[in-house]
Amino acid sequence: MSSGRCAACRYLRRRCTGDCIFSPYFPSNNPQRFVSVHRIYGASNVSKLLQRLPPHLRAEAADSLYLEAQCRLQDPVYGSVGLIFQLQQQIHAAESQLVKTQAEIAVMKSQAQHPQARQAESDFSNLLLLQQFDNDANLSFSNQVSSGFN
Amino acid sequence: MRSQEPRSTSSCAACKLLKRRCTPNCIFAPYFRSDEPKKFAKVHKVFGASNVSKILIEVPEEQREDKVNSLAYEAEARLKDPVYGCIGAIALLQRKMIQLQHDLTLARVCLARYTATPSAIGGTNDQVMTEPFGDFPAGCGGSIESFSQNISYELNQEAHVCCFSEIPYV
């Protein structure tokens, strides 16, 4: 009965037998699913791929073949590999941000835990500034003195 | 006396496998060199020669090399993982991304406690995208998240999580 044919057998215009490898995964109510997969892999290759798998894994395999075929149809050059690249780049960016944020936390934590060290660091910075000021002042005086002799 | 035809250059990997004469305008020859027999063998096993040739014709010539390499990558992934292929690798990367986003959010909250400035929580210009699959083809009929939950071949997926150009072709 033609109405009982799966999407694959309808597309391939053949009789759909009781043990058709496609029928559980390519129902007649979704013809586009088989068309996509057939366009990229070919019916014969899909059949061989599914045959090589134990029955309890074939549904997942058919789904993943369909997703990959859709990726390839949307992006004819890179297909699903384009998504992999995109994700790798996003992961790399996220990892960098995480490392940066964790470093900032470490600095903040250190400053919070050792306020004396923080004060000492601040005092040292102030001392350096004062010395610089003195040096500049002496230099200015020297310049005035030397210019006075000229 | 039989005329001596000039000896043709060696056949490409495709024509060698298909046992046919490699013509000067062979569509496979530029992309499946004779020193990379396994590359075509994998692509042929998953996609089939006639499909590959149809698929190649669809794109401009300058994009064909990338297309062939991505097909080879997908074929390799499918042969290593016949159930999930590249989709398995994508599901794994997506899970890793979700985990990273979670960790980053926690780190930012922690940092905000120290800095005590509200703008420190996820408001920077270099904010990580929260929807890694914004561009995933619509109407696929199934979400990749369902693969994340059901995946049982993930132990082999780490081999796929690598830079495209690092996959050896032999």
C-alpha cells in the first residue's frame, strides 16, 4: 500500500518493505528530512551507515546525519565544521576572560587579606614620590645657581 | 606498431581508488593528491564519489579546497564515531562552553564582592556570548542538547576537538 511507504521509499519510488532500514527514522510525514540526508550522503551510504550500527543506536545516528546534512546545506563550504571552529573560538575567549577575572580576584584577595602589606606598599610609593620631589627641587636650585654664574 | 601515447601523470587518489583514468580536468585531482590516498578513501566511504563531485561543483573553485577539507574532517569524525560524527564534538564543545559561562559568571560575582561596584557583574565590553548557537540552522527537528544528554561515545570526541588544520591527512 503506497500510503504506508516511508519518506525514503517514496522519494526513491520503491516499495517499502517491512524491514526497510529507513522507515523507522524517515517517516512519511517529514519528507524533507530524507531529502536533506540523501542530498549530502546518498541513500545507499545512509543505508550502509545505519546497517553497520546496532538497532538501538540507529535513531541517534539518523538524527545526527540529518543535523550534519542541514549544517552542510546551510553552509556549503564548512558545514558543521564551521560550528566547531566557532565554538572553539568562543571557548578560547571565555577561557581567557576567566583567567583574567581569576587573576583579578587573586590580587583583590591578597590585598584584602594583607592590609599591612598594602599600607607598606602605599608608604613605599609615597617615599619614592617624595625622593623624586626632592631631586627635582635640588636640580631646579642647581640650575638657578648655575644660571646665576653665567 | 602500437603508437606510444605519452605517459600521463599519476592519477589522483580518487581515480586510483575508483580505478579510472585521471583526466586533466578531473574534478578531484586538485584536492585529492595521490600521496593522500586515505583522505579520499574516508570521504568516499561516508559521502560517496558521485555526491562529492556534485557537492564540489556547487561552490566556486576558490572555495573547493576548504570544502574538501571540511568534508574530510566530517568523514573522519563519522568514521570514528558512526553514531554522532561531528555532532558529538559540537555537543561536547557546547557543554564546555556552558560550563565556562557558568564559571565566568561565578568569578565575576566573586570579583564584584571585592570591588563592590555593580558594573563589575557581566557588564564589560568583552562579555562572552551567552548563546553559542544563535546561528545554528533552524528547523533541524532536534536540538543538540538532546545529544549532550544521550551521548555515550564522548570518550572519543576529544580527538575531534582540535584545530581544523591539525588533523593529519594520510
